[in-house]
Amino acid sequence: KQWYQRRVRGMKREAAEKNAAEAAKKPKKPAPVLKSNVVLDVKPWDDETDLGEMEKGVRGIIIEGLVWGDSKLVEIGFGIKKLRISTCIVDELVGLYDLEDNIQELDD
């Protein structure tokens, strides 16, 4: 009976070592790149703001991991429009607060 128990323990140990060796051989998959789709509403200060120039300024912001998408002008009211622009960002590279700060600096 003792011989049998030692044999079983030895087989279990060999199987565990074999599994560990196979796991070490397998290439590890890289972590997936997390991306977010973001829609930004950029509102002008008044009705005299040139929205075409504002869009050029916003699209001029270049950050690694930032891709600008479609944009359109949306009526707010009383003839005033806002710029609605979509973007795709890589979460690890682009922070929304940084992007917001860059857009607000365009006004200055």
C-alpha cells in the first residue's frame, strides 16, 4: 500500500512539473489595448465665434493615442451653434482632463 501511495505522489508531481513546463513555453498574450470613443461638445463664448476656425484648432491638437472622428454643428438656441466632435482615445495614453485643458487653452 505504501508503494502505491508513493507511486501516485510521484506521478502527480511529474504531471505538475510537466504542466508548469508547458505553461512556461507558451507565449503570453499582450494585454488588450483599452480604447474609448468620446463625443465632445465644444461651446463658443458667443455667436460671433468662427466655428470653422474652432474646429481647425481642436483638430490641431495632436496627442499620441488620439484620433479625431466626425464632427457637426449642433444648434443650441437663438442662432448659436456648438461643435460636436467625436474622437477615439487610447486610455493609457490620453487623459480626458488633459484633452479638455488643451481645448480650453485654444480660447486664450
